[in-house]
Amino acid sequence: MRTNELVERVLKANPNTVVVNQSGSAVLMPWEDKAPAILQTWYAGNSAGDAIADVLTGVVNPAGKLSLTFPRAIKDTPSYGNFGSKVGPIRYAEGLWVASETAHTAVAHS
């Protein structure tokens, strides 16, 4: 993606860059190990700029926990291997047992 290329170039030019990511879901950040800090802002609406500035300048410390996991690579997701068929239909096999292939298999055979 061109966005990742841009971030890589900015981090190379200034390794002390804080990356502000504004997305509605988890995204891959192949450069994350090069960034000293990443701020996830979601979609904060009209006051997003003010809120981001307050966090970056230390006016507030949200000290929040993310409600989801940001994978380091697509293969780190539970659905890896079930999507992206180049021939034929795309398979979705997680079912109710997203984190447990063994449990899924056991239920499917019962």
C-alpha cells in the first residue's frame, strides 16, 4: 500500500515520528517496529484534531486499552487460510469456534 510506503519514508527521515492511525478497525502496520509510538484514534468526529493534539502534547492521558487486537501480519488472524481463494469460492470455516480449530472439528463431527 502507498500509505505504508509513506509511513516507512517518514520514519526513515525522522525515526522519532509518532504515527497517528485513524481507522475504524484493526489494520496491518508492517512498519510498527520502527515507530517509537503509535496513536490509534478511531474516527473521533469534528473534534478529532483537538483531541489528538491534547494527547500528543500531554494535556490528557487517555490510558485506554484497545478493544481489539491489531495483528502483526494477516497470518496472525484466526481467519487466515479461509479467505483469498484464487480459484473457486472463498471458504469461511471459523464458525462459532473462532480461536479453536480442534473445538470446531469436534463439534462438526458430533
